[in-house]
Amino acid sequence: MARTQGVVAEIDEVMVTETVTGTAARTDWAAIFGGALGAIAVSIILFTAGSGFGLSTVEPWSFANRAPAEFAIGAGIWLIVMQWLSSAFGGYMAGRLRTKWVGPRVDEVLFRDTAHGFLAWALATVIVAALFALGTTVAGTAMVGTDAAPDAAQAAAALTEQAREAAASFSVFTAISLLVGGFIGAVAGGLGGYHRDAP
């Protein structure tokens, strides 16, 4: 009579974790678009507040306006503040909303978070610049065909030179605000990712 011996097999518990493979999406565009929309919304709020406080607009019908150079400096500083706050908010949102990665090195996760914050800032900047260019084109088209009196033309020539100098100063402030905004957006993206992965 044949005897059958029982075989006992030990099975170790296996934990399956989510890992990032080569086919996983490296860029979370939903998070980038969300961060960009948040940055644009904050920019609109701050621009409206600046207009209310007289920091970013002038009254063309008033003779008590500041000199163009003085206005350019004030508006440039306000532009930098707007850029800092909006890019920080948008970058943080992009980093915080990005899909969490499990498995790769910490420095790779940090790089991806900062890149998402930077891309959110870049997308918001491109959208705002396109809208601004469109508005400027429409406003310029609407003013075509208006005639100016000879005295007004001479006064306009003097103001044009002042406006040119103010525009040069404003361009420097714009460049600085964009550079700082991109950096802050990237740092805020890394911070958002850190808070996303915090236990």
C-alpha cells in the first residue's frame, strides 16, 4: 500500500507597491494646467487690486498723474510682487496636485516637482502674454484713424520721449519679475511636492 506524504509549502507575504516604470507619464499636465489657472486667477486679483490702489493704471483725463518714469517704477515693483505671489501659488498647486511617485530616488521626485512648478509658471506667463498682446492689438486698431490737433501733436511728441524712457525701465522690471517668478514657481513646486508626500 502506497503512502502519500503531505507537502507543506511556506509562502512569504509579498507586498505589491506602486512603482514608476519607463512607460509611466513623466509629466502630469492636469496638475500643470491647474497650477497655471490658479496663477492666472491670482494675477487677475492682484492686478485689479493694483488698479484700485492706483499702482498699475493712470487716468488719461487727469492732469495730476505721476511722471511716466515714476509710474514705471511703481508699476514695475507691483508687477514683481504680482509675479512672486501668483507664481508661488501656481507652482505650489502644480507640485501638490502632481501624481505621487513611489519608488524613484528622492532627488528625482524633487526635480519633477520643481519642473512641474516651473512649467505651471511658464504656461500661465504665455497665456497672460498672449491675452495682453491680443488686447493691445485690439486697442491699437480701435485708435487708428483718430486725428490730433497740431498743438496736441507737439505735446504728444514730448510725452512720447518720456514714455519711451519709462518703457525701457518697465522692461527691465518685467525681465526681473519673470526671472524671479520662474524661480519661485519651481521652488514652490518642490514645496508642494514635499507637503504632498509628507506622512
